[in-house]
Amino acid sequence: MELAELLDIAEEWQKAQKPIRICCCTSTACQPTVSLAIKQALEEAVAAEDLEDQVQVCGVGCLGLCGKGPLVKIEPDEIVYEQVSPDQAPSIVAALKGETSAASKLEPEHPFFTRQMKVVLEHSGNIDPERIEDYIRVGGYQALYHALHEMTTDEVVDAMVSSGLRGRGGAGYPTGLKWATVAKSRGERKFVVCNGDEGDPGAFMDRSILESDPHRVLEGMAIAAYTVGADQGFLYIRGEYPLAIKRLQKAIQQGKRMGLLGTQIFETSFNFRVDIRIGAGAFVCGEETALMASIEGGRGTPRPRPPYPAESGLWGYPTLVNNVETFANVASIIRNGPKWFADIGTEGSKGTKVFALTGQIANTGLIEVPMGTPLREIVEDIGGGAPGYGSVKAVQTGGPSGGCIPADLFDTSLDYESLFRIGSIMGSGGMVVMDETTSMIDVADFYVEFCMDESCGKCVPCRVGTQQMHQLLTKIRSGEATRDDLDRLEELCDVVRHTSFCGLGQSAPNPVLSTLRYFRNEYEALLSDHDVV
Amino acid sequence: MDRLTLATIWLGGCSGCHMSFLDMDEWLIALAERVEVVYSPFADVKTYPDNVHVALIEGAIANDDHLKLIQQARRCTDLLIAFGDCAVTGNVTALRNPLSSVQDILQYVYVEASDIENTPPDEAGIVPPLLDRVVPVHAVVPVDVYLPGCPPPADRIRAVLERLLVGEALQLAGRELIKFG
Amino acid sequence: MTVKTLTIDDKLVSAREQDTILDVARESGIPIPTLCHLDGVKDVGACRLCLVEIASGSPDRPNRLQPACVTKVVEGMVVYTATERLKKYRRMIVELLFSERNHICSVCVANGHCELQDIAITVGMDHVRYEYVSPLCEVDITHGLFGVDQNRCILCTRCVRVCDEIEGAHTWDVAGRGIGARVITDLHQSWGEARSCTSCGKCVLACPTGAIFRQGATVAEMDRDRSRLSVLMTAREKREWIG
């Protein structure tokens, strides 16, 4: 494959597009069985109206507003129909000719759409994730070509460093620095690993990216592999994501067929093979050393760091481990330049962040906003506030490792440092909204129980400490606990946080600590020796 | 000098701790000059008195009677000493906890594993009902001193009582004083 | 060989560059409690008892807690092994271990020869503040010579490591997760049916508690010489028979 060929494919495919495109979301949230029926009904309706030379019906990835799915989008008008059923297909097609459609329409000016800024999700909902040509049509794999032919590996590292991109898996480690370390590490061979073991309750950013734009992640991995000197990549995806796995398998095959993956990519000496490894449902495998143990075929438990994977990872070789969303940013940074990326966001947190907005909020779904966006804008404008007449009480970010942010802190800017300061974390992007009927102790206990179930059992504080925390929280919830029990819970949080082996245990107390910080009165009101004033 | 009032209580345990107490042999005579035993399996006292200085609690909390007695003891005693492993940890008495419900265990012990025809005891007012779970004393009332051992050796009991009599702090440490088992 | 100089508990000590903090502390007579560590096999850093504080060098940043068994010495490092904070954490970790399964010293074969019991004394644990979990645990005595009582297992994985690294049989492994994790033989068969087991008894030597024992041993009779394992490793790796 040469650049000219790539551009030819893009042009050809662009020409093949018809003036009007009806895009049907075929991602997991829109229930593929229903949306495929909708797609078929729309195709039949287009045929019945004899519009086939003007109108094309295509399956696309996630359109974002998952809570109102199945969604259908009309291009170029950007009209989105919500909660579509197959029998509405004729009326949607009729509306193309100016008639009023029976299907409920979301205006393009809806704040859910206008307040977002899409980088990672730029093609999500626009292209057919099962066709590599559609990705090429929108500029796909040009960044890889550019990196291979026009940039040295040092230049790519520099670009990543100056872009300011930080790991999107949760910890926010500077991506460029990590790439530089792996590039410098000596090893007979090296590996690139994409961490797609997304496990936070309520989080589905990575699933959606993988389902909607799989080639974007592969391209990012290939650029990373070229940069650090790896020839083998592994995509570790949780087994609960069958559609993502299927689409990636297809994407890898297509990439190989076109010479965009495999050997001598773009007629260079760069070889890159990608294999999928499917997780077996252990949350701890999102921790990079446990993930690598799992890829190697061992029991998914963490091992001591240092040595870090960058020095000694898979089978002892230097290994670059990045999250799905991190890789999904790479092609855009190479294509548009690091400065373009660094201009988005805040001083310490560059670019955009994808969030999965769920819970008691009007507009649930997948959103992407610049770093630094105030939480209030997401909750009230994009999310539309609590459904019905309720008011939002708190937002949980960062999943089981994160914390609850009370409504009076909604003006906090969403960036790594600000969230950490108020006792939560950016995390991978799960955002669970809770209204005033929610008990914060129930929330804390939910996450603690989650960590207890997901603890691998290797170290004592996480294995037993989370169990004891859950027992104490259960006691508090039942109204039988005393002030002593609450003290003991706080003491346990301290020991689990500071002595656990890996991030799972170290962050497991966060939901308790943050709810104690902002909603202590709820705990105290339940104590049996609570002084009634 | 007024003698210290001492109680010893026998809850869910085998009485081994009390036997070990008696193993202090001739020092018991010295002790008797310093303390007055106001409630104990060794003394014929029916009700737990008010204003006890020190109580040694043998055994875990396994039934309703234990629960009532320990709560009364806590109300009426200055210093409660969990005396022996059953009081401190639940120990052998608590071995039933992992097995199953009280009903199932009674059924097994009194009926299935019994070679004579039998029924689980349920004489109201005579046989105290078992608690769902056997728990150590400190799970029910605050405990001031923990004196482990199964049983605590006589020397260990004596060492603790000697410290008590001279008013020393009772933070126990070291193999001689806090080894379980 | 490069020599590194560091400070442990205000004492200046020197170490070989490949040494861990635990190695050099032990050589210098500074006690650090351990449970999962076993001389002669790889360290896993799982029990968290050997956590030490490493000075951050700045008043703004808190000291780091690192397991001494897997943390290599660094020139100029300042280490504290017994701060009030560490003592508190260690005691809590031991309490958590006692609360996890049914550790009844009075009826245990290892009573008096048990590292868990010894550590409880070292950290000053006179009672357990947490509610006992009291799980129903299996006792497997299907092996002709040995038995395993899950009630007393603390998941230190010494048995797994000696079996894999010294004997080379890898009969033992861990199954399940969290509080439900258990050491297992072969593919979770009973020990008697575990065909990979060579009955060498290294796991019996390695076990810190009464979890793995010789059949026939009764209360407090299960004594063992754990140093045999490091003698074997020294013999194999350095070809020296010492001990």
C-alpha cells in the first residue's frame, strides 16, 4: 500500500456516498437486533420510494445519546430521530421529501450535541465501523503513513510529549513520557498492549470507541509500535464486549488485507501484528501487571512494580500499555499536530475526555468535552439535569476508585488535578449522576462490595479489608452501628488505601472517604448512638 | 485496707480457665487476703452484685443468658478482663459459627448424631436459647483487658493480677502474656 | 559489585546493589516482620507486613510505603522500619488475617510453632477488633502423608512457590478470588488425586501456619525446619551444601 492508493480509496469511497445518508446506530446500547431491523426497514422504505440513487442507509457506531436509542441520524441535515422502531421507517423516509415524520425528532441545536467537542469520537456515528474503506474515506491511516514516512521515532515521541496527552485509563500518566521510556528501553523485542478491560460500573467509553471506530485504535497502536520499536501488539478486551471483539477481529483482518497491518506496512520495514486477547471477567485485569499476567496465560494478579512494564513487561520484554481512548487520540495528534491538541483543555490536562453519562439524568449516553469543562455544564446543559422534578445531589466519577462530588462543587473544572483535589479522580470516564433520593452510604457500599468481589485475593488489606469495610457499612446501613464502628471504618479505609498491593485496593476506600467528606451527616444519622439534637 | 472486690464469670467456655485459676495454688491464699470474691462459680452467689472492682470473664457469648449476664456485669463492674481465648476470640465455642444455623446444629447434635432417641432441648426458662452466632465478649460490651490463652497459664493469670493489685498499667505484651492457644 | 549505602532506622548500613531492603535489614540485625517471604523462593510482596517507610526527602511529600522484600536498595535511601504508623498498620493487617478464616490456636497442630501466631505476639495483638468472617472451609486429607486445612491458610503462596520453583512440580496454585481464593492442588482435584504431586513435602516445610501438615500430628506437634528449603536452593544454585 502506497499513499496514493490510500488516497484513491478515500476518494472512490467518498464518491460512492449518496447525497443523503441515513445512519443507523448499530452499537450495543442501541440493541443491534432492533437497530438492524430498523436499518432493513429503512432500506425497504427507500426502495419503495424509489430513492436509492439519492439515499443510502448505513450502519454506524454510537451516536451518543444512548438513553434515547435506538437512534437514526439523517445527513447532511444532522437530524436525529430518537426511540425509533422499524415501523417508523416509511415515515422517516417520507420526511426526506418534506413530509412530517411520525418519529420523534431531536433538534441539531439540542445542547447535548452543541456543547460537545469531538476528537476521539469524531467519526463515531458517521462511519461504518465494519468497513475499513469508510475509515480511510475520512482520512484514516494517513497519520500512520505520515509517521512512518515523514517522522523519525524521536519526532513522534516529541509530538506526543508536546501534545500533553495523559493516559485516559484513569491515572493520567503522561503518554509521551511512557512512549519515550519504552522507546529507550533495550530489549530483543517489544510489545504494545491496548488495555480494553474497561470494568468500572457505568463506564462504556472504550466499548463504544471500539465498536464505533475500531481502526482508529489500531492506527494509534501501529503508530505507537513504530515509535517504541515493537512488532507485536495485543488488544486486551473484556469478554463482556462481544460486539467490540467481533468488530476488532474484522478490522484487523481488513487492515492485514490492505497491508495496513502485518508486514512491510506502507512499503517500509515496519511490521506490526495485532492479536486480540479476551478477558475472563476480572476487574483487576485492568491493572497493567495483572493484565500482562493474563495475556501471558497466567492468573490475573498484579506483580510488584518496579520493574515497570516499560522496562520489563510481557515475558520480560519492554511493553507499552495504554488505554483504548489514549490510543484513539494518537492519530488525531499526528494528523493535526501536537499544538492543535495542546490548545484544547487546561494547563495540566490537554485534549478532550469522553465520559459515559449515566444514572438519574435526563440525557444518558456518551459525551466528549474539552478538559476543563465545568461539571455543571455536563450535568445541567448536556445531561439536562435530573429527570422529572428531582434535583441532582451528586455525581460519582472514576468508578470504584473515584469519589462522589456534591452538587455545591459542580463548578469544578473537569481535569486531573481539580478532581483529585476534591477527593475524586478523572478515572476512565464513568460519570454516574444521583438525585436527592439516593443514599450516599448505599452508593459507597455498592462500590466497596464491587471491589470486594473483584479483589484478586493476593494481598491481605484488599482481600480482607474490603470485606470488613463492607461488613461495617452493612452494619451502619442497618442502623446498628455505633460511633466506634464508624471510627473503625475510617481506620480501615486508611490501612486499605496505604498498604494494598495495587491500585484496586489502594483506591477501594475512595467512595467511602469521599462520601464521608461531603455527606458525613448521612452516616452519623444512622448511628445507634447518634445524638438527636 | 479495703479488699478489692473480684468476680469471675463462666460463660460459653469449658471451665478450663477457672481450673487454671485454681492452678495458682498457694498464691490463691495470698490473693484471698487482698481480694474478696463476690461472684464466681467458686462461690455460692446467685445474683451479680453491684460495685464490683474487677471481673474475669471466661467464655464466649453463646446464648441469651450469657448476653444478659455480661451486660449486667458491665454495668456493675469497673474493670472487665476477657479471660482466656473463648472470651477474647470465641475460640472453640465459636467453632459452630461456620457450620450452619442454630436449628440445624441442634438437630444434628441432638437427633441425627445421637444414638438414643432425643429432641433438641427447648425448656423455656430453663434452657437458654442459643444466639445465632457465638461472639467474643468485646463484640457485646467494652472490655478493658484481654488475657488470652487456652487456658491462660496460671503464671500469666498471676502476673496480671499482681500488676492489678499494685495498680500497674495492664497493657499486656510479649509471648508470656498474649500468646493465643 | 557495587556497594550501596543507606540508612535504616537512623543506622548507616551498606548493601550489595542487588539486595532488597529486607536482605540488608536482616543482615544488620534490624527485624522486619514477614509472612509471605521465604528464603530460597521468589518474593511476591503479598502479605504487606514488611512494608517500610521510605523518606520522600521533602516535607511536602509523604513518605512512601514499600514492601521491604521486593524493594531494591538505592544509594542514600532513608528507611524507617518501625514507625508508629507502620506498627499500627501491621497490627491491623494481622487482625484482618485472624478475622478472615478460623484460626483457632488452641486446636491447631502448629500451636507454638506458627509464624502467624508469632507475628500476632510481635505486633502486640491481644484481640481482634473486626468481626470474624467464619467461613466454612475444607480440610483435605486425601493425600497419604499430608493434609491441608483451609481454615488455617493465609494465602501466602509459599507452598505454590516452593512446589513450582524448587520441586518443579507446580502441584499447588491459587483458585478463586478475593476472600474466596483458595490454594488448590492440580486442577482443583483433591490432593490424593493430584498426579503431579511428588509427595516431596516441601510445601509442608514451607507453610507458616498449620494449614499444611503431616498427618498424625496433633495439637502443637507440627514443628518444621523451614531452613531446609534455603539449604536446597543454595546447594542447587551455588553448589554449596551448608546448613
